[in-house]
Amino acid sequence: MRRLTIDSDYLIKVLKDLLTIPSPTGYTDTIVRYVTGELQKLGLEAELTRRGAIRAVRQGSRRQGARAVVTHLDTLGAQIKALKPNGRAALVPVGHWSARFAEGARATIFTEKGSYRGTILPLKASGHTYNDEVDTMPIGWDYVEMRVDAMSRSAEDLEKLGIDIGDMVAIDPQPEFIDNGFIVSRHLDNKAGVAVELAALKALQDEKVRTPVDIHFLFTIAEEVGVGAASVLTPEVASMIAVDNGTSAPGQNSSEFGVTIAMADQTGPFDYHLTKKLVDLCRENDIRYQKDIFRYYRSDSASALEAGADVRTALITFGVDASHGYERIHLHALRSLSELITAYVTSPVAITRDFSPTAEGVKGFTRQNTDEASQDLSPDIGDNELDAGE
């Protein structure tokens, strides 16, 4: 199936909207409501798990063997760890990110009484006081604190304001959309992925395409802390593509342009056949792509498999420069990802054996390219069932 035309204006609008909504892991109710509303505008009713992961099913010609596309709504953030005698707050990170990128960040504390603004500063922030010590301080979460924009000169003052240990802290994204297509912001991981997924859905709805199987559009709320898609899949789903960020950095093959297809991450290789199918679809549809392997990375795919889901998984990414910091991406990659999603979900199912969770024997089972595979060792398998694609 050909790729569909993506509404880039819609993709950018949604991304801008998402970036205005604070959603550190553990504080995602507002963004769940936004995405649920957007799905309804696009004609899908959403189901929510108890904690707020979203499942929206777009019906296809068959329920069994459904395909899922998953991305996550939560971002990095912080929590109040302690109220300090100087009226400032110690922090711990939510998700894995360096305090190097926290220094100087503007942020919001969410308390039971309301929210407060503030700035994350190094313990020695004034050059006029500490001189060269400002430059020689170690980097780490033990060496930063949050200055609250309110009358707080002691721990007791913070208590009176209603600030407490465990309160969530959302980091300002500070987005910039450049005319040349570059987008610079915090939290593009993975709000850009959410915009990509919604833009692909809009293309399907606009062209009223009938897919061969149901498509489950999934949005998780705790990927940054390793939970991700652990509890949002249903038994009908046979394959799942995760949409997330790739790492454009020295030693990596990711790019800020086109689709970066992950071959493996720290949890191991992705499904051979599903990944091969995505590469083939890029070639057939003239979608720019490159492959990469991520050594210090995991996604919604890992959490689903670790939770016991027997699904084929793959990961497609938009290249991000300075991931988990001041991130930069390009619209070309986002549009390319949306195009690949549309090509994938509309493509024929090659491994029909996957319609059932299990099957007897090797009839219809897949083959991988080895010397032995070139020999006719299984004459009972039809040629149409030997395709190494999903």
C-alpha cells in the first residue's frame, strides 16, 4: 500500500499543543484528557486503563492479528526530595536525565494547594559571591536546588506555602519552531511521537482507508520510568510498532531527517520479520530511512515483552540531537514517520499464522535467511507462507 499524505500543519499544531501541557511521569491526567479529546475529534472512542493509558481501536477487516502503534505521553521531570533550611527545595529526577540539563531550567511545582513557579539552580549560583567556585562545582542532583518564586526563606516557609516532599516538578519545554523545519525544545521525547501518531491517524481517517486488520493506537503514561506498554495490550494484538526518539550523536547512525529504524536496543534485537517489513516499506514508498542500534535505550516495546506479551515488536524513531536535554528534531523526520505508519497499517498481512497466539507445528512459520533455509526442508509449507514479513 502506498504511503498517505500527511497534514504537516496539523502535526505541528498538535505538537505545539502538547508541549504546553506539563506531563512528567506520574502527572499525566491533563495530557491524557487532551489526547482523548483529539482522538474523539478524529472519530475514535478511547478506552482508558485505571491509571490513564489510552487505547483507541480503528476497525479493520479482521479483529484477530491486530496491529498496534504505541507512543508515550509522559516526559522527564522531578520531585521535591526535601525542604531545605534556606527555603529552597532539593530534587530527585523523574526518569533518567542529567542535572547538567536541569541547571537554569524554569519549572513549575504542583502542590495540593496550587502551583508555584521556580528555577533550578546550582548550589553555588552567584559568581559575585563564589567566583571561580561556580565553575568547579560537581554536576549532579545533589548539587542543585529549586528556588521558589514566593516568600520562602526557611523550610517552615515552604511548608506554609503548601510545598511538600513528593510534589511533582514539571520542566518548562521552551519550544522554538524554526522556519527551516528544525524544532528545538525539551520533551520532544516523546510529544513529537504523539503528534506523529495522531497525524498518521488523521491521514487514515481523511482518506477513509480500510486496513486488513484492526489498528490499536496506544498512548502510555510511564515509559520514562520503564513501565510503558506493560498493561495496555490486548490478546488480539500480534505486532506492535513503538514510535520514539532516536539518538543523533557521534557513533550513532540516526539522523534528524527521514526514519531511523532501530535494529536493537539494550534489551536486544527487535523482531526480525517486522523490522524487515518496515525497511521494505520505506524502500517501496521512497521514504528516506537509516538503521541504528541503541546501547543505552529502551522503549515501550521492552516493557510489553517483559510483561509477557507475545507480540512482534519494532521501533521507529525520529532522530533527536541532545536527547533528554535541549532536544532538536526536524519536521522531515516526523512527516516521514507518519508516512511509514500509514504504509505499514494499510499493507497486507504476510504472516497469517500470527492470527492465532499458537499453532501446531511449523506450517506457516517464518524463515530467516541462512544456508539451510535455501534448501527445501519443509515441503508442506506453501511459497506464499515463506515471506519474511509481518
